[in-house]
Amino acid sequence: MPKDTVLTEENFELLLRWLDPDADAAARKYERIRSGLIRIMRGRGCHEAEDLTDQTFDRVSGKLSNIIETYKGDPSLYFYGVARKLVQEWSRKAFINVELQLLVSIPSPENTRDDLECLEKCLNELPVIEKELIVAYYQDLEPSRIRHRQNLAEQLGIAISTLQVRTSRIRKQLFKCLAKCSSLKKV
């Protein structure tokens, strides 16, 4: 089934029977899994926890006919595994959106003047080497960016994975600074 399947009544009944043959016990397990997933996702900073939890149940129900006979163990663990993958997908998408919004120095309607001032302030707080690296890393956002980043890694004499780790650490510093700066601007 495709990733964006919708939980049908038939799949939902099958899901509940998989959780427990007793309807009341299955409903309690369903609620316990649902609230646990939401709590975990929120703890990981996911502001779309309810939607991702629904997607988790949709995906599990879509795969249920293939796994119900062979799956061994606690079904809730399967939900947590699917949810973990969904949170990874979500955070990758959210991170890319944040990267593009915050780290592109070209003004756009989404970037307010305050955002750009905060970005410039935070970039200037970085050590010169880190600032030059992060600016060079995001210099080319066109389809050739992969080749650009490979060239950058080669120029620095490091593996692309090392470059990604370094820029990830710099981004974390920037995001902390940007969060602090934008909260001060709102006051």
C-alpha cells in the first residue's frame, strides 16, 4: 500500500483484533499506543505529533495484512518503529525547510528584515572559519549543490560525511542563536 493510505473501518477493526482479541482491551491498547506516540513525538520537538500519529496508524493498517500472520511480539513495538521512521522523515523535511528559510541570505517575502538581521548577527558570532564554511556550504542551492558540496569537501581534504557533520554542528549553533535572537526581537 502507498505511504499515504487512509485507515478504513475494515482495516481499523483488523488493527484492533491484532492488538487484542478482546474489544475493550484492544481499545485500551490503541489509546495507550496513541497517547504514547504523541508524547514521544512531542518530546522530540515534533509540533505535528497528532498528525504523524494518525499517519503511523494509517501505515501500520496498510501493512497489516502482510505482517499479521508472521509478526511476533508486542504489536506496540511495531507502531513505535513506524513512528520513528515518520518522525525522521518529518524532521528531515522540516529541517530542509528551516535551512532554506534561515540560511539563504537572499531576501524573500518569507524572510523578514529582522530574520535577516538575526541571521547576519549569528553568522558574525561564529568563528571566521565556521562562518566561511557554512556560507560556502549553502552558496549553491541549485540542483548542482551535491557536486558543489563534494567539491567543497575535496578542497578541504575531508570526506563528504565529515563536511556534513561539521555543517550540522554549525547549524545547531546558528539555530540556537537564531532562536534567542528572534525571541529578543519579539519582546
